[in-house]
Amino acid sequence: MNDIKKRLKNAEIDSIDCKDTTFIYTFPVRIEEITESIKRIGVLNPVLLFEYDNKYKIISGFKRVLACKSLCFDAISSFVFESDSISELNAFMIAVYDNISIRKLNIIEKSIILNKLKSYHSLKHNEIIKDFMPIIGLEQSEKLLECYLSLSEIDDDLKEHIVNREVPIKTSSLIASVSKYKLPLISEIIIKFNLGTNKIKELIYLIDEITERDNIDIKKLRSDLNLDRVIKNERMTLSQKWEKIVSLLREKRFPMWSKIEKKLLRNISSLSLPKNVNLSYPPYLEGDKLRIEIEFSTSDELKIIGQKLIDISKKEELSEIVKLM
């Protein structure tokens, strides 16, 4: 890159092609903060531009250009790279280096970079793995590369959720692997209920199992879940809405378990446990042990609770619970 030619100039905003994304991988693109900053103190650092046909593509500084355009600036301070002195691949890597020196890339930005290297710059997997994955902080792995490449199939709303919730690459690629006819429903539930990693995994597992085992149409499943009604229910918290949806999915996936769980809950309720005592059972009864948690602040309080538990141990409802285990 020693022969690269660049010059500092004020480039006219109208001559910059803001629709061209050859070198752009920033995600999501939010310009509110930088617009306010530029409004107050101006552009402190020149943007990097790639010159072609008397116009410019943005190498780095996409948000600064958009902000200046929204503020009706005529021009912006720029380092202009002459196209005959630098390849598009080298210009793209300048864009990458320029950003990783000042901030951490998110999972979607890494995916965009790797996809551009493969699709736009036509690099082979072994080249990307050896020469480029370490640059953006990734292990040199074919499997990991495939995971990141797969994220290009996800829509922008879901990508933004992945960034906001910092969903790990393994879970993100699991989302990307969902068949296209299931993805809209799964995506809607993930976003509407702001699901994190473990809940996303359970959601995908349940919907996969239900649709494959029972051959249920995805539109019918959405209707069976009463999803619109749950979403619009203002009396329920987000957490309660999710619990409602996941309970319905579990009931569909494990109909026998649902019946057993209802009996368990009825019997536990009939035990009339003290408020500071909680009785729990393993999920789907995958185990044969019940668990009791007790909260107390004095030895006398513990003695009272202990006596109540002795009384409860003699109840028929507890025997029924043990039989169900």
C-alpha cells in the first residue's frame, strides 16, 4: 500500500454517493448523536473517500457524511484516495482498520465484513480464515466463518435485536438456520418479547418440534397462540406475555407433561405452604427430587416453619405429588 495516493480536500456533499455501500459495514446506522455533536463543534476528523468518475464512494465516515447532509452542509473535510492507486479490497481493509482502532465491532458488523470479502471481493474461505478473521478478532475456523456468513439471511430488525441483546454467534446462527417459513413467527416473538439467548433457544426448539412432529402450518400455530391478543394485552408485563406464549408452546409440544404439571400445581397449591416456603420440581420431571426453599430470620421462625412442614408431610396432596414424580 506504499504507492497509495491521497489528498486532503473539502469534498462537496452532493458529489458523495451515500447510497453506495461498497465499503460500508456499520450496523445499525444511527446518526442522532453524531449529528448533535457536529452541530455543536463541527467535523473534527476528515472522512475517507474513494474517488471514481469525478464522484466519491465513502470508505470511512459514513455516519459523519449522513449527519452533514442532514444538516445541509455543502462540503466535508476529506482524505480522497485516488482509485488508480488503490484496489477496492485495500480500500475496504482501510475502512476496517480505521474502525477497529477506535471501537469494538459487533457481531453483525463482523458478519457483513466477512460476507463482503466472500461475495463482493470473491475471496476463498481459506484466504478469509487465514488472513482476515484474526484482524477482526475471530478464531481461524471454517465452522465459525460459516456461522457468521449465515447471518446475512436475517432481516434488519432481527439483526438489530441480536446487537442490542448481545446474542452470541452460536445462537444467532441457530436463528439464521431456521427455515424461511418459520422465521417470521420466530422473529416476531423474539423481537416483541425482547428475548435473550436461552429463551431464543427454547423458542426455536419448541416451534421446530411442534411443526415437524404434528405437521402444523405456521399460520395456524400463530393463530393457536393468540399472539396478537397476548401482544396487545396491556395488563400483562413483557415477562408475563412471554410466559403465556411459552406455556402454550410447551403444552402443544408436551401434552402429557402439561396435564401432569396442572395436577402438580393443584396439589402444591392445596398444601397451603407458608409464604416463606417454596416447593419446586425439576423441569418436565427430568429427575426424582423435589426441592424446598425456606426463608427465615430467627431460630424461632425456623422452628414454626419446621412444625408446619411436618404437618404438611402428612397431607394426601403431598403423597400425590410424590407419586407423580
